[in-house]
Amino acid sequence: MGLKILVADDSATVRHLILKFLEEEDYEIVTTTDSANVVDLIDEINPDLVISDIMMPGMDGYTFVRHIRREKTRESLPVIIMSTKSKETMEDLFVSYDISGYLQKPFVKEQLVALIEKALE
């Protein structure tokens, strides 16, 4: 297994799509539907990258990123945020949160893989 990626999205369809897109890549994928436990899960599994939906029940993406950036051990963890909103609408909001990438839904495999590779450089 290669690098570990944590995918947080309440949509089973999106989680399945990401797993399908990355099945041929050399990544270990861990998924969760619950944003409230994402921070604890990060500490438990120590992922190399997190991909998270911005709008999830329990904790939105803004709060999630603020939580993970509070800890020195997680401040450099690459995070890719997903949303149906346009990149132009959302991108400025994440400059201060040091987001590694933004993925607008719907997306294709090539977009996902390119963002992951860039974030892991």
C-alpha cells in the first residue's frame, strides 16, 4: 500500500466514486461519513492527505480545517476541499486556511488525481 488518504463525505455516491477513481492508484483509502469524528480519525490513522466535503452534517469544512490546523502536528497536513460551489466563489475563503486544493463537484478522475499529486509534492 502507498500513501494513506482520508476521504470525508456524507454522500455514499461521492465516496464510492473516489474509491473507484483511485482503485488503480497506489493509495490506501479510508472513508468516513461523519465530520464530527474526522479530527479524531486523523489522529488515529495518521493520513498523508485529507479530502473533505465542505458541507457535512456535524461539522462544516471551515470548522473542520480550523480544528486540524490548531495542532502543530497537523498544521502541514494536505487538505483538499470539495463542493458543488464554483472554485471562484470558494477559493478566497480558504487562503487563510492553507488548503492544498479545491475540487468542484462533479469532477473527473484526472482532476482528482492531479490535485492529489500536487498536494502530496
